[in-house]
Amino acid sequence: MVTILALAAAVAYGTADFLGGVASRRASAFAVLAVTVPAGAAVTVAAALLADAPGAAVLLGHGGHGGHGGLGGLGGPMLAGGWSEAGWAAAAGVCGAAGLVAFYAGFASAPISVVAPVAALVSAVLPVAVAVAGGERPGPGIVAGGLTCLVAIVLVSAQQAPGEGPRPRAGSRLLAVGYGVAAGVGFGLFFLFLKEAGQSGVLWPVAIARSAGAVAAVGIALATGTVPRRRGTATGIALTSGAVDAAANVCYVLATRAGLFGLAVVITSLYPGVTVLLARLVLGERLRWAQRAGLLLAALGVALVVA
């Protein structure tokens, strides 16, 4: 079950990133961020409130659990968990928004071919290291599959550096590594903190995380003077991206509760492969040999984990 849920999260994250990237071609990246994150917050808050509504468990065929009668831990139990879970969720949202800022800033001022794989790798390795330090001991097949997936993450994230314009400045690769590490740490902390927040619920931790991230994203947009327009194709795409990303967050939290945390993070971190595939299918972008190899390795890694 953890593999299925983590794969669902990877597909949703990859789709959301693709849509966000398309929107960023039509508007400022920070303006897009100020639309996608609040949109995800609105979706998850509405879903959490619906899950807590009287009779919701009966309508959806679930019995009540623990004093709140929520949907199997989807809604009300977050409130019962106290402020500690809310704090973890809020911290996750802020870290995720900060990671996106570093990610977009890196894309704007440094080689993408360095920023993307570094961010993807760090965001996977950091939570896995914490999980192993915490006592998780996966079997040989899972270890082999996880390592294969880590290599796949780097390969599918590889992008051709822009061929037009001036050559990168001296030290730009070092700058790209810095941006990539910063983004990866932000994403990795998001994974870690959201997992902690999801111990007593699913929808409310995600809703709080997205709400905190929305405040940070809007604040950044205001500070940089990139307030999004209310209408336009880019806004519609960004809204869709936010809704899909919210679904990805729910799938990720469910995955962390269904099995090994480290395994859930590694499989979820395969999301760049989905983005690459969509770019190929929808936009007709060509795949580099490294990306093709990464997609094959991703499939092999998942097969090893399942086996």
C-alpha cells in the first residue's frame, strides 16, 4: 500500500510541477507561487471541514474514530492531537514555500541542469537519513530498490542547460549547487515535518501546512512586487496546479502512515520523472538519454521495492 500511495503522490506532484512550470512561462514564477499554494490551501481546508461535518462519516461509509467521529483519521483527529501537530504542519508549509523560492530563484539565475538534480537528491536523502537514524531497517530488496530510485531521481532531473545567450558566469555551477541544496533542504524538511504532523490525522495537517505556505507565498509576492493577476490562462493553470499539489500532499501523508517512511519519501521523490514525461507528451520536448535511462531505472527501482 505504501508503494501505491507514494506513486500516486509522485504522479500528482509531478503533474502539479508541470502545470506550475507551464504557468510560469506566462507569468512571474513568484506570482504563480502566490496562486498555487493558496489554491491548495483552499481545497484542503474545504475537504477537512467537509470531513468534520456532522454525518460525513455515515455518508461516506466510515465509522467514527476517537471522540471526533472523523473519517478514519482524515479530519477531526488533528484537532484532538493538539497544537504540537499544528506546529509541525505550519513548519512544513513554511519550509515547503521556502524550498520553492530557492528552486525558482535557482532556475532564474543558475544552470537548471545542476539545480534540479541536486534539489531532488537532497530532498530524498535528508528524510531517509533521519528515518535510518530513527531505527528504520528496510530489507535488502527495499534498499536496492531505494538506491536505484535515488540514481533515477538524479537522471530524470537532468535538463539541458540553455544553449542560447551568454555562457554561465564563473562560479555559476557552485551557485546552482547552493540553490539546489537550499531547495532540497526545504523540500526535505517539508516531508519530515508533514509526516510528524500527520500522526493523528491527514486532511487538517495538510490544510494547515498549505495555509502557512500560502501566507509565506503571498508575502513573498507582495515583497517582490509580483502580485498575480486575477484573470488569465496562467491563473487558471496555476489554480489547477495548486489543487493537484494538495491531492499529492494527502497521498504522501497517507503513504508515510502505511509503511516505511524512508521508502515513501524515495518513491515520492520520483516526481521529476512524471514532469519530464508530461513535457514530452504535451509540449513535445525531447528527452535526453540520461532522462530515458532514469525513467527505466525508476521503473526497475519500484519493481525491486514491490518484489
